[in-house]
Amino acid sequence: MKVLVVDDDVVSRMVLMHLIDSCGKFDIVEAEDGADAWQQLENGLRPAIVFCDLRMPRLSGMELLQRVKGDHALTAMPFVLVSSATDKETVQQATKAGAAGYIVKPFQADQVRIHLTAFLDQAASGYEHLAEAPAATQLRLGINADRLLVYLTGFQNQLTVASGELDALFARGEQQEAQARIDRLHAGCVTLGLNGAAAALKSFAPGFLSSDAVQAVLSDVIRAVIHQSALVRKSIGGN
């Protein structure tokens, strides 16, 4: 399965490629910038997922994303932006442009692994999950589809960060703090109408949390967020 990595910084590109390689057996293709990536895509490259740096010369990650989403043959391809920028405006712009994920540098293996697992498992299995209809969530929260998409993307970023932080808490034996973090994530699922994901986060017996079990559930929660985001994008595109 092909994974395209786009970054003009050769060290960052090598680090990300190494992290992807550590997650499983992938055919990793690299591009030195957005222009190089676009040329490869025009020449027929069809990766299962793209990890792309945001700021690059010649053709930025955002510009490449816009070209990909404007091409009928490429628009369904999951596109994850990688950046050191964490401001809401940048995340919102990426979301509106169609980014399926957003990883903040310096990235860690858990962030990359979760995105790969979530996107590729979903594609392979025709993933479905129990959730409120996006239109019902919008009505309940009094927001439009664009705002719901921003909320979902922000929550997805929060989940990827929480994965690494929970591992650290488990390593220190801080079960109570880990439970508090999980409770906050559960509240986010409830707010966003992710009913199945909320139930999964409530399935742990108090005081008996384990890193492996929590990480497995977090991967499923992220798949639910990705799936819900896709439904929202479809509703926006149909308007």
C-alpha cells in the first residue's frame, strides 16, 4: 500500500518516513516539495494516503491540497497536513480545504500510527459507526456544517495528542489523571454526537485502565471522527 510523504526539509521527510515504516509494511514514496508531488500524481501515482508539509516553496501543502481536491480522480484520497502551526485559523483553513487530518510538528509515532490505522482500516472495511446524523448535531449545537467540521477536526487533533499523553501517564502509574483525560474525551464525543465512541470510552472499569486497551479504543474513536467528518464534507459538497 503506497503512502506519499511530501516535505521540502529532507530531515523532516526522513523522520516521517521512518515513523511510517515503523507502523507496518508500506510502499513509501517521497516528494521533495508540492510541485514534485503534483507532478508524480499527474503521472499516475495513486497513494492510499498523503502526509504533506504545510509550508514549502514552489507549491505549498495547502495549494497541493486544493489541487488534489479539485481533481475528480484524486479528491477521495486522504490528505493529512503536517505543520508546526497550531493556530485555529490555520486548522480551520486546512479543514475547509478538505484536509482529512492535521499533525503538529514535532510529530510522534503514535500520531502517525493512529492516522494510518484510522484511514486505512476504514478504507479496507467499509467502516461504520453509531453516531447522530450530522444535521441533527448541527441543529442541537446551533451551528452550520462548516463549523461542525472545524469542531470535528479539532477534536481529532486532540485525540492524537491525547494518545501520547495517556501513554506517558500509564508509564508513571497515574491512573486517576488518565481517567480524567478519558472522561474529557468522552464529553467531547457526547457533544459531537459520536454515540458509539462515547460508549467505548465509558466501557473501562474504574482503576483498571491499560495502555493497550485505551489505545485500541482511541483508534476506533478517531475512525468515528474521520467517518463523521467525511459525512459532513459530503453534505457541504452537495449544497
